[in-house]
Amino acid sequence: MRILIVEDEIKIRRGLAGLIAKATGDEIVGEARNGREGLELILHTNPDLVITDVRMPEMDGLEMLQAMKERNLDVHCVILSGYSEFDYARKAISYGVDDYLLKPLAPEDIIGLLEKIREKRERELRRRSGNMQRILWNWICGSMGEGEQESDLAELHMESGVQYWLLSGHGWDTLSGERREWLERIQESRVKQNCQDMHCCLFEETRELVCILPEAAIAPLRQELQWQFGRSGGKWVWAMEPIREPEQVGETMEMLRQLYLYGQEPGQIAVYADMEAFAGEEFLYPEELEARLRSAVYREDREQIGRYFSELKEYMEGRPFLPHQVREGYQKLMQRLLGWLEDAEKTAHTRTEPLRYVNRMQRAYTFGEMKGILDEILQELIGVSGHREDISNYAIKKAISYIRLHYAENISLEEIADRLDITPEYLSTLFNREVGMNFTVFLRDFRISHAKRLLKGTDLKVYEIAREVGYGDSKYFNRVFKEKVGVSPREFRQM
């Protein structure tokens, strides 16, 4: 947790800060001598917890708590109180104080109270995250109940008629571990932009990050997105448009999904004006290249199949065609591939369901997804001669072998796919089909399994184990471990 201490006695202030930092690993984000300094630091640092004395010069603790309540600041508070100041403590409870510590302070009481606050905060974060996820998903689907708008807006600290920005990004299942962790931290925290009315949710159903942002949050978040994803090779795409009411979210979301095709450059965020201003060449379907690919497929010439498929992709995206026409080109190529597959399978007596590819193509919002679907159909075509499972098993075995050797590094789906010479989308599909879970879950479980062995069999500190298994952020490692195992790494070791 990020903790601020407000106490006029320097020995108590410094001693408390030192004890917390040493015994718990929590971050002390500031120290203040009175309520006035404390309030300024709260507004500036946005801590998770404030520990404050009651009696202080200039502005006492109760006045500071009242000012925090008037500003509707979402911060946990603990007061320091003597036995003779119980009336002050009782009044502080009306301001939303979580608990109090009696002076003189005992280390075990401080540590125990902080653990209680930490657990309470984690429960609140899960509840808020769940509520926010539910509300935003209902808005996207247009399934908001009658009379729910006002309560939904209040829950999200938003106002009707005020302009916000709806920002969405697509492709998070192809992220490296580091970027995925960053997105999950954004989902839990509004501290990054220092505003309560910023909301970000990851939706597994559509593989999207959806954010509602006030105007003030756009510039810093956009800058961070560009920094985080500027080297992503266009596999993560972004779009945004303004909204004023919850009823606009569903329609605007559909528009953003059309805009994904106009935001293919790394770090670019597409807006509707980009689509209106786009002046592309007229698209002509590459019939000749397709004929060469068909010939290579019928000859089962894998080298030529790879070559002509690459040339087709380069043609589709290598010139300034209108993106929606390129999409239509990929859909047409998919239909041709499925036709060839049907012919081949009549001979091989196999039962591929073309409809699953058609449905996935309809839900594909990026060129990377479309190419992955075509790549998978081609692999099916190559496999009807009896080698399909061999190809799948070979790729998965090589991928798992690479994970075993490099799990402590910042490895990604893209990196492994590149080594196997297949698309990340196809490798992701293979993981789900052959292993029964996606790549990220498999990598997480592999790392946690090794962490458990290190916790049981070594004296390494928790943060050292976190680094050993590929987590640069020990706090994030603690959270992931607890979500998977049910207890913290420290508790697991004690057990």
C-alpha cells in the first residue's frame, strides 16, 4: 500500500515510517506535520492509507478528515489516539475512519492493523472492479435496466451530459507479460491519472480494453499507451470517440471496432475523422496470386504455400487500400481456402466445420486476426494428408520447451511464434486447442509452480523468488500468487 503519515511529533512520525517500511514493505509516500500539510500531500500523492494524529497545530486531524470527506476522497484512514482522546476517535468514525491505534504504539498492533486494512482494500477493489466491469459491459451491450442510469453514473463518479472519451484497444491476448501486467494494474487503479471518473476494464469476451476517460486523463494515458505499445508491431490497435450519455456507449463502441482497421500503426489511436479523411486506392483482388497459392496447395508444396501466402499478405497491406476493402479481400480469400479445404477433406474423410472460421472472421477487428485465421486454415489444408496433429503437437512441444528454458525472462507469445515461424494468433489458437488454456495462463501457472518449489526448498526472499520466475514487480507477483494459490507467498511458506 501507499501510506501517508500525518503527525506533529517527529520521533513518532519517523519511527512509525521506519517500522512500516521495514516490517511490511509498504511504501511511505509522504510525511506531514499537521492537517494542512497532510491535506496538500493527500491531493498530490493520492495514497491508499492515511495514518493521522488527532491533535496537531494549524489544522488538527479531525479538520483534515472533514475536509477529505467534503472532497469525497477515496482514501482509507487510521487515527492515532490516546486513551483520553476517545471522544475524538468516536467523532472521527463519523468521517469514515477505518480504525484507530492507541499510543504508545506497539509494533505488532501496527502490523496487524495494516494487514486488516490491506485485506479490506483488496475486497473493495474486487467489488468495485466487478461493479465497474458489469456496468460498463451493460452499457456496451445496451442492456442497461430501466432507471439504472442514475445509479450507474453515481457508482462510477460520472455526470450526465458531461463529455467523456470512450477509448478501446483490441488484441490483448497477444501481449507480452510486462504489458499485460501493466494493463491489469490500470484496471484496478485510478491513481495513475489521479481522478475517480476514469475507468478501464479488460473484457475477455471480446479481447478488448475499454476505458471511459475525462478530458484531463486523455493526454497522460495516451502518452503512456504510446510508450508501452509503440513497439508492438501493430498487433494492438486503438480507437476513441467522445460520449455524453451511457446510451451512446454501445453505438460508439461499434464505431470504434470499425476504426480499429484505421489504427494499425504502432501507438496510433484512430478517431472517426481519420476514417473520413482516408483516401485510398481502389482495391483489386489479387486473382493471379491466389491462383499460384491454389496450385501450391494442390501440389502440397509447403515452401511455395508459405511464399505465396506471404506475397498475398504483403499485397493486401503494402499499398494504401481502403481498410474495409482489404477486410473484404481477406474474407474472400478465406472463402476460397475453405472451398479448397472442403475438396481436400472429401478425399481425406475428415470433418472440419467451416462455420467456426466464418464466425471468427466476422468478429475479427484487425488484420493480424484475419491473417491468423487464414494461416490456421492453411495449416488445416496441409494437415489433411495426415500430418495435421503432427504440426500442432510439434509447435506446442517447441513452445513449451522454450517456456521451460526462458520462463524467468520477459517472453511473449509474439517472440515464440516468430521462432516457430507461425503467427501469434495461430499459436494462441493451438494453446487453447491442444493445452486447454491460453498462453498467458499457461505461462503464469508455470511460473507460480516453480515459485512454490522455491518457497518450499530455498531461503530466498519473496522478492528474489519473484525475479527468479519472471516477475519484476514483487507486489504484482504477490497478488498473482494469491489469486492462483489462495494465500500469499509468505503464508504459503509458513504453511
